[in-house]
Amino acid sequence: MNFDLSFAVSVMPAILRGLWTTIWVAAAASVGSALLGFVLEMLRRSNRWLGYAMRFVIDFIRSTPVLVQLYFLYFVLPQYGVTLPALVVGVLGLSVYYSGYLAEVFKGGIESIPAGQFAAAKALGLGRMDAMLYVIAPQMLRNIAAPMANYFVSALKATPYLAVISVPEMLGLAMEVGSDTFRYAEPMVSVGVIFLILAVAMAQAVRVLENRLLAPTRR
């Protein structure tokens, strides 16, 4: 069966109906994973025993396939009385999965700050949390903008996993088109092109942001 460009163009509107869902899930998961990853890293640094526990949690999250986590949230939790909408499961699952990786990014970012910055903040009378938020975090963000962006792009590219739990994102709609028409090449290529455009646009936006964050250090 030959690839039909006109058919690929004709099914594009049907696939684009899931574009907003894809973007919304990716954005929400990016924010959620960043916040949760930062919390995990702060807890890991809070005290020795909690640090051990958080280290295990982070390693467990990173070592478990994202599909396993999604299946657990969507199929296992209802057996214990916790039923969540598919969209909520998708955002929560991706947020938890990438939080483990972003916790390591935050760890590297914090450790890249000279120890003298902590000492200076302490000398000014700032508490540990205030020092972290107002002194360390702004400098850390300059160092971790690029790796954080890589995981945000990865979260975007992971949204097709949500098709397995019936979230109406682009891959799921493309599969519906394929099952109705018995032509899968065209809708799959269309989805791939849309994801390519989104990923390139997101990477370019992050590059602009990174340049702005690094601008003060280049003067």
C-alpha cells in the first residue's frame, strides 16, 4: 500500500483535535514534575534518615517503566477504592516519573553552587529555606535550564503512552483513524510530524530562555 499524501492531509484535522490535550498534559506534567522533583531533593537534604528514604524513592521512580506506573495508577488503585480520571492519571503518572530525574538535575544544580554562597546567606541571617529560595535557586536555574528542558521535551514525547489508558491525545486519535480506515501509515506520519514541530519549537523556546538566564554572567 503506497503512502497517500492527500489522505494524510485529510486526516490531520481529526488528529489535531487531540493537540490541546497533548500540550496541556505535557505542560502540566512538566510543572508537576519540576515541583515534585524539587520537593524530593529538599527532603533528601533535610536529614540523614529521610535522605536515605528519599534516595530509595527517587531510584525506585527512575528504575520503574513509565507504563508500569500508569497501569498501577489506572488499573490497580481502583481495586483499593481510589479511582482517578484518565487525564488526571496521565498528568500524575508523567509528573511522578520525571520528578525522579529532575530531582537528580536539582541535585547537580545545587552542588554546582560554590559553598561560599551558603556561608554568605547564613552570615546574613537567612534560614536554610530562605537561602535556598532567594540565594541558591536563582543561580541554580541558570545551570539546569538545559537539562530541565530536555526532560520537558521528553514529557511531551511521552504523552502517546496515555493512549493505553484512553486519554484522547494525538496518538490515540490517530489509532482511531487507522482502525476506521485500515490505513495506519498516514496518521502515524502525521502524528510524528506534529510532534517534531512541537519538540523543535519547545527546544528553541528553551534555548532563548537559557540565553536570557545566562546573559547576566556574560557581561
